Amino acid sequence: MPKLKVDGVELEVPAGATVLQACELAGKEIPRFCYHERLSIAGNCRMCLVEVKPGPPKPQASCALPASEGQEIRTDSEMVKKAREGVMEFLLINHPLDCPICDQGGECDLQDQSVAYGRGKSRYDENKRAVTDKYMGPLIKTTMTRCIHCTRCVRFSEEIAGVDEIGALYRGEGMQISTYLEGAAKHELSANVIDLCPVGALTSKPYAFEARPWELKKTLGIDVSDAVGSNIRIDSRGREVLRILPRVNDDVNEEWLSDRARYVVDGLTRRRLDKPWLRKDGKLTAASWAEAFDAVAKINPGASVAVISGDQVDCETLFAAKALARALGSSLLEGRQTGLAYTASNLAAVAFNSTFAGIEEADAILIVGSHVRDEAPLVNTRLRKAAKRGAKVFVIGAAWDPTYPATFLGEDAGLLNDVPAEVVAAFEGSKKPAIIIGGAGLAKGALEAGLAFAERFKLVTDEWNGFNVLHMAASRMGGLMLGYAQPGGLADLVAAKPKMVISLGADEVDYTKFAGSMIVHIGHHGDKAAHAADVILPAAAFTEKDGTYVNTEGRVQYSERAVYAPGDAREDWTILRAMADALGVSVGFDSFEQLRAAMIAEVPALGVEGLADYGALPAAPKGAKAEGVIAAYPIKDHYLTNAIARSSPTLQRCSAELVHGETFAEAAE
Amino acid sequence: MADRHIEPDTPTLRARWGSFAWTAENAEKAKTIIARYPAGRQRSAVMPLLDLAQRQVGAEENTQGWLPIPVMEYVAKQLDMPIIRVVEVATFYTMYNIAPIGRFHVQVCGTTPCMLRGSDDIIAACKAKGLKKGHTTEDGLFSFTEVECMGNCASAPMVQINDDNYEDLTAADMTRILDELAAGKQPKTGTQAPGRHTVEPLGGPTTLTAMVSANHDYRSEW
């Protein structure tokens, strides 16, 4: 714990801190471009120069200098001021003055810092360097003349994403950042380099020339593209969401966001259900709300109702639908659309108990039937960190590219019952062993076998819980907490032959099984469920309503409304409330506040932001065995996993180009 | 510098170099080079291997050698490292040629000491032989570049041709060297000044003269 002085103020900093971190602890702002907390130190922009005594009588790059006992650091001296002005002038020598047409304008580190630390005038009147733009795929727009060679993008793709594809070619003034042979950046986190880029060299292609940051209303939201529950900022203008950016939350998404979460934006305004539809003579026809509710009333199902929830539904909607079903006398609720039927009586057994931040510390990890990279890209970065720290990773299931060293044991789920010797050796010597069971594993009975595995290798101790289930649906944990699970799964609903099936945006269900039921679809996109529906009630997408979401860890998070739903679409709970009137029953709430209060009264954990406590793991049932072959994973195309994504031209293009290898001709400029 | 660019990865290039593999002799050399580095650090061998590859390409097409993209990929594969990291190295160092090059790569130094000693004449002599900056002659014999200081200022002006230096040049020397190379002869390397061996002072030593023929203890004279 070295003691040092920053601008005359004495303070103690943690051992291993850098001078830059010490200055930040002292409350001093140090300008920087290449330094980033989550990336390795490069020290090549020189913007963070400070004066340090003892040491050579010249400014020092604080980002790469370890803080040590007795240092006297000055960030406010004449030397520092001149050094910063000098560095800034050099950086601006080759940087174009195109701020008015640059998308980074208004949120540009170079712009901000040149105002704060620059000279305000240039002495350079030679020709500026120009660099040809590089192709980096459908998401990243490049203007490489603006690049200041901070190499953040290079370090991100190498260290965090684990896909070495961006590099710095040539040298000196001729240095250029490029992907290999100017191919598209192909991994699932590629767009994070846009946030990392301190200038406008890498900007968002779909968002190009859309808006200035100061025009945007910023709303705090939760991403629903997977069960990670990434914290996002929804930027909207007027009635349209223009972009989605990650928000910092070290427990969940750090400060990254997967491409499919970031670029669902243009899906939010396409293929929307913006008025009620009724099926007449086998054809969907537009209707008014009154006609739609008349149609619902005409079904008059009595207690013969089932509710199927989709993957992106908030807890309030789930609860409202549950209240409606209960008022009608039914408890047929299910959210596992593809027919999974694992036991959900103990929620600790179906949660990601290690937590995302915790799994980084695991030293032996067994993944059973989960393509983590597709199913939860931001969990894969955590696993990558664990592997970099020396964790041994084993996978049961078909092989995929994890970006870190992992041993693929085979496709036979039965391997979990009797793990190979190398796994035994790794887990017996392990302090923090962990198992991660994914959707493909759950389908093969890996849950019970996993519990037996957890008992055998003591995955749960007082300080550590290494039993994890990785879900894929944002609504899954909330649904399980609210009872959206039948013992037999979806098959129970099919067997009950309900007169009316309420679909809450349930697009992945095979509705041919419900041929005898009237299907009322409360959804926001004209996707698969809309084709099967008899009544369509247009609802709000996740950006258009307040809501509570529970991620796969059991972390309760609140999302806020950014914009209003388009056209006649309404927030889901109001539709369910009006359906109660149409069906002549009472659900016990008239406002969103009452609904939320009733929900929290029933499931108190939903009222507390943060990790829900699910108690201890259940004992493994005797003789439980995993059986079958995990030859494939549920996600076939990681860009098009939900109705919004399937409606998004950007993600369709990503899918076509990056997953299916189609080539697109670049428009000539 | 700024003129450097990677030879585009075309189907023709793939067809020509896609099947690149070490010759038996070079495979052995590559093994020795990789063995110099600790296990798991084999990517440290990227620079010597790229050099080896460049020489093999040169031997195959009778040029100084260069690094086509498939060849870089081959090296990356052998060292189990991402191809972009190999390309970074190859593009950084100017002694790796990343575009096709002639039989002899004539690198004339044009930095201050050489310029003062007449590198302009050397360049003019090269031009008179039909060499053009940044280009290869039509017969594929000579590629010509002007480079910065090669560290031979004491015997300026100088030119580097492939692995050899030619120093203390005059325009006539330059013409002769190019002619001899074109004729398939190996000119004398090193200094071209008559009577000079290396970079000893021109016209004989001016200091320590007593030490030229025998050892002499100067200490008593201080």
C-alpha cells in the first residue's frame, strides 16, 4: 500500500496501482486515449503525461508507471500543461478537421480533450496524412484517416473477444488499423470496438448520420436478447429508438454488449403489430380494439385457458397474465416454448449460482450442452477470463470454437454420469469447481445428473456455489419465479386441450399442437406466432414499457420505457387488464403500481433489485442419469434469435453475411 | 514507406503460392529456429521464419524473395499464431518484401552523409541503367528503392544489394556493379575505394600512428 502525494495531497493507493489510477483516486482527471481499464496497458498515445518525482526530469506516461512509495506527482504543473498541449498538437496533426460530418461528434474523446487540454490553435500547415477506409463488416463503419492509433480495438479483439482479427499494419506514419485482408469482423462482440474507439475512426454503420448525441433521450434499460440481462442505455429521439449502448455494470455485462443486443434497434420499427387483427375465414383482417375484445369475449373459455410466455416478456406482463388465468380458474402457465420439462420446483437448481463475476474465479469448469458463445456471449468472455487465469474447461456436447483452450469430451450426454479421468483429476484438485448446464443439456436430463456431479465433486461450499444453469431467454428466471412451469412442460398444456391459449409473444411454439384452441397472441412483432393466431392484440416491445427482468443468475433488474408503442399497440398489462373486463373477471389491479405491488406481494424477491436468494440446492435424485447425444445446440443463427432480431435488416444482413457467408457488393462511393 | 502495400490476395496468387511448403533443407532449419525458443513461445520464431520463407520464395522464382499472403499463412499455421499478427510483423519491417521484387534489390542510401558524399550521382547512375524508384526493371533484374541511413556513413555513399553492401561508391562503380550483376558475376563487396579495406581512415591513420605496425605504450607520453 504505497503512500504518495498527488498535487500535494497525500494518499494511500492499493499495491500494484499505476500513477494514473493514483491520480484518479485523488480525484484528478487524467486525459487519455489508449488507456482503458479493461484492456492491457499500451502506453502509446502519451496523453496521460504527468510530472513524477523522484524520476527523470521529464513528463512520464502515468498509465504505464507503477505507483510507488513516496512519489510526488503533479498533474497541474506548467510542464504537464505543456506536455499535454504538445501531445494533443501531434495527435491533431494528421487528424482531419471533419467534426461537423463525423458521427463521433459530441461524444468524441479527442474533441473533448482537445477543448480541455489543447492549445486551441494549430501550427501545422503541411499536408495531412490520408488513409484508405477499411471494410470491417456490416456493423462497423470506418474512416481510417481519423484513427489516432490507440490500438484499443486491436487489444479488445485479442484480449476480450479472443478473436485475433484486427491488427496494426505498417509502421510510423504509415501505420494502419485493419482486419485481416479487410474481411468483416466476424465475432459476436465486434461492435464494442465502436464504443472503445476514442475518435470517429470506427463508428456504427447502421446508425451513421442518424442523430447527434445531445438530441437523444437516454433511458436505462435491460437487454432481452439473451438471459444475461445486459444493462443498456436506450437512446431515443421522438418516437423512435435510434441506438442501444451498453451501460457499465461489473456484475453483469462489465461494459460490453453483444452485437445482436445492440443492433435490434431497427427491428423495433419493422414488422410491428400496430393494430389488432382477427382471423376471419382463415385470413387475418385488421380490427378495432373493441372488435378484438368482443372476439375474445366470444371465445368465453371459462377455466379452459393456458398461457405461454415468450422469451422477452417482463415479469409484470407474466404476472398480469397469471392473474388473469387465475381469475378464470386456470393455472396452466408455461414459458419453456420448445418443450423442455426440467424440474423447476427448486429455483436454486436452475439458476446461475456462481454469478457471472464469480465464474471468472472458477478453476475447473464443465460445460454441459451449452454453446456459451452463441447463447450468452458475455458469459463466454467471463469464461475466457477464467481460462486465462488457468481454469481447465471441459465441454460435453458438439464442438464449437470457445476462443480459449477447452477440452471437448464428446457428444454423449451420458459422459456426465461417469466423467472421464481427466475431468476427475481436474475437479478433485480444484478449489472452485463449476458446472454450467445449457439448454441442450437440460433437454437430455443433465439437470439431475448435474446435481449428482455437484455432490460428488463438492461444487457447493460455504463460500462457493459452482452449480450453474445457463438459460437463453430473458424471461426465463422471472417466469420460473412466477410459476410459468408445468411438471410436464408444454406437453401438459397440449394435453389439457385448452379452449383459449394466450401467447405472450411466444414465437417459438409449434402451434399445430394447439389446433383445437383459439390462440390469442399478445405480441409486438408479426412473427411466427402471429401466423398461427386467431386474435392478435398488439403490445409493446421491451423499449416501450417499464418492466422487471430476472437474468439467469437470478438478478432482478428494472427496465424503463424509452418510447411509446407504435400505432394502436398498448402496454401488455393494460391489454390483459382489458381482457379481464371482456371475460368478466377481476384481476385485482387497475394501475401499473397496483400490478407491481400485487406481484411483489406474491413474489417478494421481485421487489428487490439484485440477486434473489433461492436457498440451497436440492439433493440429487437417486439414479438420475443424463442420456442422449448433444449433437446440436438450440441456437442455429446467433443473430436471429428472437422476433425483433428477425425483423431487423441489420441483423438479417449480419446473419446472411457472417453466418451464411453471402457476399454483398459494396456501393461505389 | 507509405508506398508499401501488401500484394492483393488474388486467386492467381493463391494458385501460385497456396501450396507453399518448406523444402527439406528449410524444414530442418525451421525446426532448429523454433527449438531456440521455450515451448509455448514458438511464435518468437516468426521473424527468422519469415526471413527463411522470403529466401525460399526468392530461390523458387530467382528473385530476392518476398512474402505472398499464403506464405505468411503457412508460417502462421506452423507457429500456431493468428495470421494478423504475422502480417503485422511482415508489414512493420521493411526488409520483408510484401510485394513481388526483382532479382536484385538495389537500396541506395540517400540520407545526409551519403548525400553529401554524392549519393545523387549514384542515383543518377542507377537511373541511367533504367532503374526507377519503387519499380522493378522490365527484365525483372533490378528493383530500386531509396532508403534511409544504413549505418555505413564512414564509407559513404553506399548501396545495399540483397545481402551485400557496396561502399565508397562513385557513379562509375555503381554502373560497373550493376553491369556485373546483370552479367551474372559477383562484384567485389564492401568498399570500392582502391587501397581501402574496411572503414579505416582514408590516406592512412592520423592518430595512433605508432601503433600501426607494432604495439606501442602511449601511457608514458600523456
